[in-house]
Amino acid sequence: MTPTKEWKDAGYVTEAVDKNLNLKEEIRRLCKEKDAIILAHYYTVGAIQDIADFVGDSLALARKAADTDAKVMVMCGVHFMAETCKLLSPDKTVLCPDLTAGCSLADSCDAADLRKYKAEHPGYQVVSYVNTTAAVKALTDVVVTSGNAVKVMESFPKDAKIIFGPDYNLGNYINSVTGRNMLLWNGGCHVHEKFSVEGIVNLKKAHPGAVVMAHLECKAPVLAVADVKGSTATMLKYAQAHPEQKEFIVATEAGILHEMQRTCPSQTFYPVPPEVSEGSLGCSCNECEFMKKNTLEKIYNTLKYGWPQIEIDPAIAKDAVKPIERMLELS
């Protein structure tokens, strides 16, 4: 069905869904009918993770999808993640339930700005975090994830001239543990930037035996007080590998707690709250509003109508997939 102007303007199918439908059953029925799979990032709501074929972080999901025979994939995450799926599965249909589900980190590095910065620093190679647009990846020499960034960077000579972006905190962490002096793009994730040491200290007082886990997108002071530092997958695997540890304080987007609690039911996980600004009532968790734009209703509609589809300019896609392939070789 041809998308209506209303749908295009909204970025998703706005058609109301019958409230009497069992959406979980209908989504699975449509997946079977259309030979589709559901990919859900750890930061989506629990109901979406529960109906997904695969749950994980962005690159792991894209690689899983590329290894399946399914013709259609629905990427429940944010826009750049759907682009990465399309880069690794160019012959498949990639659906994004809401095109307006962006990413503050990816948006902090515009391709035109990066192109200009590269021109101002001849002789430098560009290493980009996977949380970037396809256009930025096309200007990149190698992509990294929070899970393999240090390993990939250590494959470069110590004196290599490197521009790292867009996440300043991740780049700063890599510099600190590898002794490098990369030029760092001043970008960040609006969720991970909000975590404070004070919030962790208060939770630690209440739960002195808890292990503190923090994502590498957090600021240096937060990482300094963390016992476990790494990607969402790293934190999840650590909890699974340490059943004797009963309490964890978690500094990353609160959606990961659903999978942590599902796979580690005998353990307790406490989300670190965001910093509380003056006059704010505060919140007990720190969530990404872009991830939460994914809903069961939107997933149902995108499967029903086959829209919105992700398309990438072939010239950009040709260059954007190269740094991903190089990363896979190095890691």
C-alpha cells in the first residue's frame, strides 16, 4: 500500500489499531505471513523484547539479521540501527516502525561537518562509533562498538593519527586505557550524559554490597566509580556469569533491566537515576525517549503495510559498509 501524506509527515503509519486485537499474536502471525523477523534493542520496552526474534545491541542485531533467511526485518531501535541492518542486508526489506526515532549521539556528528574536519586534518584516519549515520560511516576508515573499541584501536600503531567520533566519553576512555591521544569529536548520548556520581553514591549507601556497572558512553567520573565498565552486552554477561552476586547498580538506559531480570531472576538490578535539575521532581530511571517511540501498535502497522522502509543511497552504502567489514576483520 502506498504511504499516505499523513504517514510520511508523521514518520510512521498513523492508522488506529483495533483495541480488541491481541497485538502480540497478530504481530507473530504477520511475521509468519510475510517471512519477517523482529529485532529489538535492549533499550526498547519489555513488551517488544518479549515478542522479538532477537534481542541485543545494534550491531549484534544487524549481524543476526544478515545470517537469517528471512526476507523482511523490523528493526525496533533507532534510525541508524535500521540503516546498519540495511547496509549488512542490502537485498532484504528493512522496516523501521518510526522514522523519527533518532539518536542524539548519531545526530551530534553531521556528515558535512565531519568531511570539513577531515579536510582540516590531512593524514588522519577516522574511527567512528557504530552509533552514526550511514553518511558518516561512508567517511570513516573503521567502525567500532563499545564492546570491541579498545581491541580494534590496539590494532593501530601507537603513533597513528586518528580522529575518533562522535562519542567523546568513549573516545576519552580509549585514550586513557591505551595511552593514545586521538582527536575527539565532541558528541554524546543525552541519556548517558545525565548519569551522576552522586546518584551512584546514594544507591551504594543503600546497597553497599552491590556491584556498579556503567556503560562506556558515561562520563569519566561515573566510569571511575564503576566496578564493571563496558557495553550493554558486557554488563549483561557479567551478571549472568556471577550468580553469587545478588545486587547490581546499573548506569545505562533502563530498558536493559528487562533482559537482566529475565535471564537473572534471582538477582536485583537498580537503575541509576539521571541528574536532577533545580525544580525538577526527578525520576527513578533514565530512559531514551527515541527508543520508547517503538510500540506494539507501530510494529503491527509497519508489518501490515510494509512501511516505513529504509533506503540508502547506493553510493553512500558502498562506502559505508567498508568500515564495518574492516571492523569485523580486526575484531
